Amino acid sequence: MKPRVSLQDSALRNGNFSLRIDPVRTEDAGVYEARVKYNTEVHVCHVELGVITVTVNPPSPVMENELLLMSCNSSHRASLVETCWFHNGHLDPTSRTFCFLSGTVSILRPAMSDAGSWRCQLRYSDNKIISATYNLQILGFDGPTNPVVYAAAGTAA
């Protein structure tokens, strides 16, 4: 896993044996074991790392009006009950919120208004809720709907 893994040497003196993985990959999911020996004592700690992945097809930035698929998966072992997608964190009825069983959402004709933060929330049969955020970029024209723009002479347009 080198060079993605590191220990904070300065923290070791204070009893902090944290492992840092950057960036985390899907294959990093699993159980990690730390063994610390101090004099004659051995301390063992187990930590399970779960990984959630958001995939965008085609990769971001996405062209305006081009079919967009976003999928969300995690390494959690329970059965998936529901997937919800939230656009820009809004939960009110007028926002773009989608909930269904599959982890994939499709936007047939993405517009500039679809850009921004998308959060995928996975709910499992063991009542575990896991979420991840993805910042979607859309390439397109974010101007007036009327193609005629007037500007005063001598000003910038």
C-alpha cells in the first residue's frame, strides 16, 4: 500500500498509533489489526474499514444534455434496502431528491442547474446508513434563455 499509508511518528510518543491511508481505494476495505508491544505487554486493536464509492459515467466534468449515470456502492455486507440521492443537500419537496432500491441514478439531459454537491445515502437491512458526497461539474452555457443580450456602449459585455 506504500506510498498511500503512513503513521504519524510524532503521535507515537503520545500513544496514538493511527494508520492513515490516502487516498482510500475500494480494495482497502476490510479488517485491520494493530499490535503494539510496550515492555512485556502486547496490545491488539481491530478496526474495520468500510469503503463507499461514487462513480460518474461519463466522468466529471459532464457535457450539458449528455446522458449522465451516477452510481453509489459500498463494501457493507448487509442487504441494500434503499438508495437516496440529494442534490445540494436539500431535503424539501421541491429539491431534486431520488430514492429507490438501485444505487444508480440517471439524468437524461443534465443542465447547469444539476451541477454541485450530490450526496448518495445507502440504507441497509441492519439499519446502517452510509453516505458519500460527490461534486458534479457540468460544462455548458449558464446564461440567459434569450440569445439577445444588450449592453451599453462603452461598458463590458
